[in-house]
Amino acid sequence: MMIRAILFLASFALPAMAQPYETTWGQGSSYVRLQPTKAPGAVAEVVFHNEPVHYDSIEYFTLSLGGFDAFIEMDLGDGLSPDIMNVIVPEGYIAAPPSVSVPEGQTRVITIYSTVGAGA
């Protein structure tokens, strides 16, 4: 978890390490999108639609929506196993779940909530 937090902070300090994207990142017909959500109490969601267009790689990038940034780490396989998406959000927010495994041809969603005022 500490490594992911360091990578998140480094994404702001080292733009060459994590490429900034407005709201969507994609390769072919696969995409990752940071978008508004209708989930109760949530502030946004990250949607990953996975199609067999990737190659073995690890990708890091930041998606932005209305001043909110989410750092994304993608573990892209060769199509024989599901791809993994990790979402790291700034302090004061939580990604639920923080990671998803997405088989080819499927879509998964990670919902982002504010922790400010939670439990108060």
C-alpha cells in the first residue's frame, strides 16, 4: 500500500512517469474512464472495459475529472489472464474496491467515496 501511495505522489512530481489524461485512457477498444456516478454517497467512478488488444505491460497514468485526480496502475497481460486495475485516490477519498481483475470482454467499476465527514 505504501508503494502505491508513493507512486500516486510521484505521478504529480514526475509527469514522464505517469501520463496525464483528461477523463479517458485507452488502447484500441479497451478503455479506462473516470466519470460521474449515480452511486449513493459516491463522488465518481472508474470504469475499465477490457478487450483483447493489450500486450504484457504495466501502465501508470492519472485521470482527471472536475479538479479530482485518480492515479491508475494497470497490469496488462497477454490476453490469457485477466488484466488488473488499481486505483489510488488522494487523501480524503477511498476507492471501493481499490483493485479489480477484469477478464477479456468484460467491464468492472471502482467507486470513489469521500471520507470527509464519514462516521461523524
